Amino acid sequence: MKYLIVGLGNIGEEYQNTRHNIGFNILDALAKASNIVFKDGRYGATANMSLKGRQLILLKPSTYMNLSGNAVRYWMQQEKIPLENVLIVVDDLSLPFGALRLKPKGSAAGHNGLKHIAATLGTENYARLRFGIGNDFPKGAQIDFVLGHFTEENMKTMDERVNMACEIIKSFCLAGISITMNQFNKK
């Protein structure tokens, strides 16, 4: 069985380790823990991971956030991965820092990456793992906030939250979305 795990983010040094790139950071942690490396390819960097008989294709799109759907569609078609085996890992302003929520579908909630994926795939019925980045910014400063770096306070628990996100991804592939939501969304 194949799965496409997509971490959303923006390429380029100026975006490294920003709140908006938490999807990239989570996939980097998953790859590092599995001793696999990303290689640049069409529409993004990919790494292939084996997990108890399942094949996970980790994807960090190179399309920039607002065109993420192009990379998702290409790799779904290239690897013949059905929509129910796709998981998008994304930052979320509406959740407090470090909160993790797995959902089987939903609206883009103003997230341009999710909007483009929904528009490109023609549906919002794809799984997403939302990583809370909080919303502690003054009115009108949302862009600076999401493209800014995590606080020192956030960094104290970052490794633990990222590791939990990796466990959720593995559970999604091994146990399915319902069991994984029941197990992890409460925490």
C-alpha cells in the first residue's frame, strides 16, 4: 500500500524554520528518524520510507505554498495513490501552538496551500494534520506572523510536538484515520 504524505511549506532560506514551514519540518524529522534523505524531483523533494509493509512517499513541494496542489496532483498520479491515502501536514492559526488535529476533510480555513489543493483536486475530502501555530499577532500582521519564527517559549516543546506529529502520520498509515483521530485528537 502506498501513501503520499505532503508537508506544506515554502522553499528558500528566508522561509526555513518559519511557522508556515512546519509541514516541511515535520517531514524532515520523520525522514531523519528513518535515516532517509530527500532528493529533488519534479514539483518537490521526495523521500521514500517503508513502514511495516507500507510505502510512504514524503513530499515537500517546491511550488511555493500557493501552488501546492500542482505537486500533490502530480505525485498522486505518478505513484497511483488514491485520495484516501493522502495526508497533508499544515500549519494552523486557529489552534494554539503545538496542538495537533487530524481531520478527514474540511475547508481551507483561509490557508492558501489548502485552497489550491482543493481547487486542483476538485474536492476538500482529503486528510490533513493541522499543527497549531497560535494567533498571537496584532490585527493586520498575519502574514508577518506566519512567515516569522517560533518563539523561544515555543521551541522548548517543539521537538516533542513534532515527534507526536510523526507518530500521528505513522498511525494514519498503519491504523487508518478513524482510529488515529480517536487516539490522538484528544491529547
